[in-house]
Amino acid sequence: MLPTINSLARWAGATVALTALSASLASAQTTGKLKVGFMLPYTGTFASLGTAIENGFRQHVTELGGKIAGREVEYFKVDDESEPSKATDNVNKLIKRDQVDVLIGTVHSGVAMAMAKAAKESGTLLIVPNAGADAVTGAMCASNIFRSSFSNWQPGYAMGEVMAKKGIKKVVTITWKYAAGDESVKGFKESFEKGGGTVVKELSLPFPNVEFQGLLTEIAATKPDAVFTFFAGGGAVKFVKDYAAAGLKGTIPLYGSGFLTDGNLDAEGAAADGLFTALHYADSLNTKRDNAFRLNYAKTFRMQPDVYAVQGYDAAQMLAIGLNATKGDATKSADISAALRKATIDSPRGPFTISAAHNPVQDFYLRQSSAKEKENKVIGIASAKLADPGRGCKM
Ligand code: BEZ
């Protein structure tokens, strides 16, 4: 049967209506408020890290006049408590309930893995402003997942190179038993053993336990040349103090990834004095870019910035670069990826680029802590333009 004039008119009307609807949906993705969902720890051992990340992010958005790619920024927040068992429910509050355009989170590697899975399944843009879980920019990599911080492998690898070059031979490692601790030690071991050293014992305790006494006794009995460690936040403060109180500081040198002392020098006091760490940020870079960032941060938040604040600030910089390329559309992950892979991020830490797997390629500084000046001072470059190998990433 031939179509009647009326049915053709109805079909044409429906087509026009559908076209109008899809045009208005597309414009809703590029106009209107940009919903940014912070999933960060606001309680627990990493609480201060979450606050610093949010502060840094907000600082850059304020510099941009409160807008990214022309869209006014609206914030949503979830406290993830650094608790992997609650992570999927928590991230879905932001994705499904609040329908955010972009997720910013988190600190803890185990929580970040659940976020990456949810981001991959939903297609929501995710920028990780701390958690180093290697898989996030390795086996789980995706066009919509980026990191403004580091992989756990990176600072460990940088410190392994330094310690091997110093001629240190026998090392005991000590950390929390979860992805960040395990992968930091793995990165350390890779370069340290390549450089001729041996890890004679790997000690660990569950996250976020801080009952270090038994393990410190074991270190004393093993008598290594040095100790390499990953701890961060409140747990790092307790570890540094317990290490000194056990009398080990004067006899067995303690080295670590820089999370051991970054943001912690006030609380650690004399126990941290003289410690060597490796990290992609330091307090004494004394560049025009970093000085301006630090001054503005201190004025706004009445506290000194640390590596976490820088990573939050750079997450906002990366988001702006990505969304400027798509006229504010956060769903165009291939275009966001292309823009970021071409970019050099003008970070307070120093300029960095983004690898094919979406992880920063950056310098790692060798730092020494000064209790008197309350600074993690730059001694030199531990590893220049260090790129995570991105193992298992297929994009
Ligand atoms: C992590 O879980 O990946 C992490 C936590 C704190 C500092 C650095 C890494």
C-alpha cells in the first residue's frame, strides 16, 4: 500500500521533532552548568589529602573565573573514606544520582580502581588527581580516563635508581599491603636490583594499620644498609615518628617516596629531619610558576600547598584543556584525549606531558626534608621525564 499524504506528513513531523530533540540534547552537553563530582577522602588517614586536592582544583577554576570552556562549574561531593568496599556505591551517587559530567577522584588506589571500572562502563570522564594504581593507566586504560598525578611505579622506580647509584646494597622495604604499597615497592625493586642492589626482606601491614612496633624490631634485627618505604597521610606521620623513637633513624637510613613527608613536616617535626625522598614536587622549586601558585594557595586557604594541592590544580588544568577542544562537551573522550596528548601542562611542579596511556611524563625530584625550615628541599633530579611503562594498556 502506498503511504498517504497524512502519514508522510506525520513521519516528516516526527523526524523534525527528533532532530530538534537530538540538537537540544547535544547543546545540553556543551551549555548549562558543568557538573564536577569530587569523590575524595574527607575522613580517615587521607582526609587532609582530599581537602588539598579539592582546594587546588577550586583554585584553578577560580583563576578561570568560575567557568571551564564557557560553562559555569557546579560541584558535587562524596566522602569515599578511602574504603574500597563502598567505592562502587559511592561513585554511582555521582554518576547516576547527580549525573555529573566529570569525576575527580580519588586518593586511595583500591577506591580508584572501582572508580575507573564505573567510568569505563558509563563513559563518564574521569581525572584521577592522586591514586597511583598502575592499572588505571595500564590494563584498565580508556579514552575517558586520565591521571594528573603519577603511577605508583614512578616514585618507587626513581628512588631505586638513586639508592643503587649511592652504592647501597641491602634494603628492607616496609609498606601497607595494598596496591599503592605493593606497586611502589615493585617499582623500587625493578630499578634498585637493575642497579646492583638486593631487597632482602619485604615487610607490610594491612592498610590503614599503624602498629609498626613488631616490624621495626624485625628491621633492627635484619640490619640492612637502608630501608625503603611507602606510607602517606596520617599513617606516614606515625611511621616516621615511630622509626625515630625506635632508635633506627641514626643507624639505618630511611628513604621513601615523597608521600612520606609531603604535607606532613609540621606533624613529623625533628623525626623527619634529613630524610631523603623522591617525588614529582618539592617545596623549594623557586620557579615563577610555583611561587605564584603557592602564594595564591596560601592566601586563599591559609595553609601551605603540597603535592596533593598541585595534583588537584593540574586536574582542573587538564579538564580545561580537554573541554576547550570540545567546546565544553565532556562526552567527546577521543577529542579530549587527542588534545591532552598534544599538550604540555604548565604545572607548578614544572611542565609535563601526557603519555599514550594518559599518565604524566614528568621529572622526579630528589628531596631532603628540613624540620627547621619545614620544607622538602630539592637536592636534584632523581629521574628526568620518567614515563610509566603503561603495561597492559590497549586503547
Ligand atoms: C594511593 O593509594 O595510590 C596513594 C595514597 C596516598 C598517597 C599516594 C598514593
